[in-house]
Amino acid sequence: MYSQKLLKPDGRALTLYSRQPIAEGLTAPSPSQEPVQANPHLRWHPLRGEWVAYASHRQGRTFMPPPQYNPLAPTTDPEFPTELPQGDYDVAVFDNRFPSLTQGANNPPNCIVETLPANGACEVVVFTQDPEASLGSLTLDHLDLLLQVWGDRTRLLGSIPQIQYVLPFENKGVEVGVTLHHPHGQIYAYPLIPPVCARMLEQQEKFYQEQGRGLLEDLIEKEIKDQQRIIYQDQYAIAFIPVCARYPYEVWLAPIQAVPSFIELSREQRQSLAKALKTVTLKYDGLWQRSFPYLMAWFQAPTDGNAHPEAHLHAQFYPPYRTREKLKYLAGTELAAGMFVNDALPEEKAKELQAVVVNLSEPVQV
Amino acid sequence: MYSQKLLKPDGRALTLYSRQPIAEGLTAPSPSQEPVQANPHLRWHPLRGEWVAYASHRQGRTFMPPPQYNPLAPTTDPEFPTELPQGDYDVAVFDNRFPSLTQGANNPPNCIVETLPANGACEVVVFTQDPEASLGSLTLDHLDLLLQVWGDRTRLLGSIPQIQYVLPFENKGVEVGVTLHHPHGQIYAYPLIPPVCARMLEQQEKFYQEQGRGLLEDLIEKEIKDQQRIIYQDQYAIAFIPVCARYPYEVWLAPIQAVPSFIELSREQRQSLAKALKTVTLKYDGLWQRSFPYLMAWFQAPTDGNAHPEAHLHAQFYPPYRTREKLKYLAGTELAAGMFVNDALPEEKAKELQAVVVNLSEPVQV
């Protein structure tokens, strides 16, 4: 993997990634020439015992721009610069122009609860130069590169002392509020371990202390024995609807053997994860023969300087649909009480995805 | 308050509530004559350390029925029975026809994780016979009665040994997936303390042990001193955008002095809460001169047989809008990591709601 780091005129960083050496002399454009003014802060939520981020400058952010202008495509008209230059590269990562967390944050306001500067980082990951692609339509080699990029970002962001947790994710589809349809994800790098990640690590650590092995490894072993909900499986990686799915089409994707983070993935594990990732996203898109919206998040070990043998890198997909026509709305019991009600049995939804035939080697048009 | 309990032909219970004695001889109708077949179960989610409910019969539930048929209005055509009879009553409560939790649940399936019958109860609370009303348009006396009804349900459901927590809530608006527009809410009665409620009680108990007083009482005292975010305040009750709001228009509503649950409310506190409730919902509807969607949930002490001096009855409103035209979508950081990012400062949103003038005594058309 080759990479090249550039600086945008507004001070933001852009890194290009490629399988091939990247030509020198590229210039990083930006839709705006003014330095990013973001100064987000955190406030303590005493009742929930967690932090909330306030990023009031984000109100004015891009929302459903006209289709002719795509800020994530390479710049073609210098009068309307985008976020990316023309050139030979496969994946690009740049600082979000409207960050919820940023390294320069300072002087949080005085409040009746504790406040902190929202130190951290928010990055945008452009998966490909092709605006019509999706994870499922990219080649296995391209997905393998993307997994390497997530590893590089985890390593770089995680090495910043204040950063405790690096979360790559993708929001896909208007149903989940996505404003730009060019295939891309985001990375949030937090100055703390966020509550859900902390909760999962707590469960994993307890199990690890008691059993001397990983909680997710244990669940995966049981899922493999049970076989009912498997969506993809090879020697190194697996994808399945978990027995405890909270969303009807929820899928988890992981190396079979516990690996704490993207950084420690072997080449074989990465290549298998690429196959699993392509299989799941192709099956999603194939299910109703249309682009399938989801939230995909990758959980891994914190970057807090401690060893985390309990952690197990994996992705969780949360699709918003419960049937072809019906959305699952999160309401009283989910959002207020935190107890999910799933209208569908994971075993039944797994059958639907298992029935979708996909071909990993053929070029795909979605 | 008068009440009358009736039995529907399909075995479900219906209770009518009124300020006046209710005529004898009313018959409880039901859209369906077949006994409810629900047999939901719970599965343990090992990674999150929480239970997930599976209610697969719910897939076929009523979804956007034709406008001429309103299952929550009194029955007028015996060929198309609704959930309610004609008669003089103000509020009605009946067992949900598609419950996620039910007292008859049994024989959960064998799974690779622990399972339990989803014992509990799901009730529908019809706020009024008027299909065009909203909480803001009801009289203060009617709202006072509704608060009494929530107390009666908390007492009755909470006295069932297996029930540990009673959560009244309202989902309002198509934006949050509401399929029936007749003003109504729901009550979920859980066989466990749901994760978010448990987390909040944990924080409250820690504070109570350390300080000898309530955590929410403490926050309310600070909000009153600060004054910036107050939406309603009198001697007994308060409504405010909390300093740590996760949603732009989030409002909390509570008795100023800690009261564990609806059951212990004094008459004065109840009447003040009715005024606070009417004020908040009128201000919401007045803000953009249109019906304002929200999720409203009432948190209170568990009904697990223990004393909960740390608990403080209160409502939290989560409206889905961040501006007049823009919805706040919960995405990567909120749903996956559990860290909320709020685009707006609570102080600014409070000013918007403070500026909406409402009149509690006049009849209101929304």
C-alpha cells in the first residue's frame, strides 16, 4: 500500500492511498478556503453517566446538495473545487470540514455540569473514485486495501495521546439520513471510550477473566456449530446474523480468531474479511434488487495504551428495514428504555440472506 | 377518578377511566375475535449484556390503516368494531393486540444464548375520545386525570410479582413511525429493569449514597439557578431543556421535589405537572405552527419490591427534528458508539421554545 499526505488550503489533511505509487505534485483542493472554525465541546450527562458532544457549527453543513456537484468526486472544474484532486489513487481520507471532535478544541463553556473540549478527530473515508460504486461492487483487492486503510488510520489516530478509541463506520442510504451518495464512510476518534464500546468491552473483559478466552470467539464457535444464521464462512472470517440480533437484518462480520484491532490483522484474515464484506453487502443489495441502506460500524480495541486481549475486531451492520416496505423505527422501548424489540426471528431473516446468490469474482453493477 | 374494567371477546382487558361514574352495561369490542396468540421471548445479548425481545407475530400488525377506520375511536359500525365502546369516559387502557411482552409467555426456544419467556405487559393508553386532540389541546383537568391513570397502571402492573419496571411513553408523528394518529400512548411493563433505566438508577443511587439527596433534584436546583433553559416553572413542577440535552429540542419535565413514581404524587404536584405537560406540548406545536413529533417517556422507580429513594419521576421528550426542515438521524456515533452529537446548544433551543406564547386556560385548536 502506498500513501501520500497533502494539506488542504483550509488547513485540513488529506491522505491518498493506492496499490501503486502515487505521482508527486498533486494539490489538495477544498470546497472552502476558510480555516475550519470548529470548536466543539463535551458536557457531562449526570443521569446517563456519559458525555454528549456539542458541535453547533454543524447546523449549516451540506445537506442534499444538487446532483451535479459531488464534493467527494475528484475536482474537474477548478471554479467548484471538491474535496479530492484528480490522480491515480484508490481510497482517500480527509479531515471532516464539520467535525464533532477536533484536535484544536479548547476553552469549553462554563456550565452547570462538567465540560471538556471535544478533542478527537472526525475523518471522511472515500472508498473509491467511482460515485456509482458500493462496497459490494468493489473488487476484493480494493476492499482489502480499504481494510488496510482503516488499519493505517487506527494506528495513526490511536497514536495521538488523547485518542482512546477509533471507530470506522459507514452510514448508507437516505433512510439513515445520508446526504452524499458517493461511497464513503467516516472515522470518529474519541478522547474517551464511548458508552456502548465501554459496555461491550466490560462484558468481554469479564468473560476473558473468567474463561481465559474471548466472548465473541465463544459466540462465533457456537454460531458455527449451530449453522442456522451463517451468511459467510471460510477458514479465517465469518459473517452471521447473531442469535441476539436487535435489528431484523443485523449482520456481524469478524475474523474467527480474536484479533484486537485492524492493526493486528494477518494478510489471510484481511483477505477473508474482504470476501465476507463483499458477500454481505452484495447479499444486502441483491435481497430486494436495490441499494440496501445500513449503518456499519467496526468495533475494536481502545487505543488507551493498555493491552486489550478481550477485544475482538468486528463489524456490526444495522439495516433500518424490517421488511421490503417497512422501516424499523426506534421508539419508546428502544430509545428510552434501551430494550430492543425485534419483530423477526434471526433464523428466518438469515434464510432470506442465505438464499441470495452472489458471485465474488464477477464485476457487479448495482 | 372512576374506572371500569371490561373483558374483550379475545380475552384482552379494557379499563375505562373518567371523572364521572361510568354507566354499567358497556361491552368491550375488539377488531379481532380470535384470542391473542403472542408468545414473545427474550434472548441474552452477551456482548451488550442485555436482553432483546423477539415478537415475530408483530410483523403483520396494523400499519397506516385507511383513514376511515380508526381502531382507537369508539365503535360506531358494529360490522367494524374498534378497540373502544361508545360511552362517557375520558381515558381508556387496553392490552396491546400485538404485545412484545405478555403475561402468558412460555416455552422460549432453545438457543445458543440464554432465553426467557418475555413475561410482562404492553398496554395502549387512549388519551381522549377526540381523534383530533393532542396532549396540548386537552384541558388541565383531563391531563391531571391522565397522570392519575398512569399512576393507577403503575400500581396495578407493578403489583404483578414478575414486573420490575413500568414505562409509560408516547410516540407521536409519522417521523417516529406512528401508525395511528388518534392521541394515545403505550405502557411497557418489563420483567427486568431495562438497560437505560438501570444505568440512570445506578448513577442516581451512587449520588444518593454520597450526597444523601437526589441527583435529578440536584440538577433541577442548578437549572433553576441558571434559568437559561427553563420552559415552565411553578412551585411544584418544572420543564427545561437539560444542559446535557442529546436531542436539539429535548425537554425534561419533573416534580421539583423528588417523588419516586406516579403513585406518590400529591394532588398539587400532579396539577402542576399537568400545567407543565400542557405548556411543553403547546409550545412544541406552536413553534412551527404544526403538530410537533416526539418520543415522550416517563422514568420512575422500579417495581421490584425494593425502596428507591434515589428515583425521581420525570418525563424526557426526544423530538426528531433539529430544525424546521431537518431531521436528526441517529447514525454511527449515536447508534453504534452511544455518544450523541448535538448540532445545537441547549441554551439556543431553549430561547426558541421560551419565545412561544401559550395560554393554558383557553381551548386550543392545533
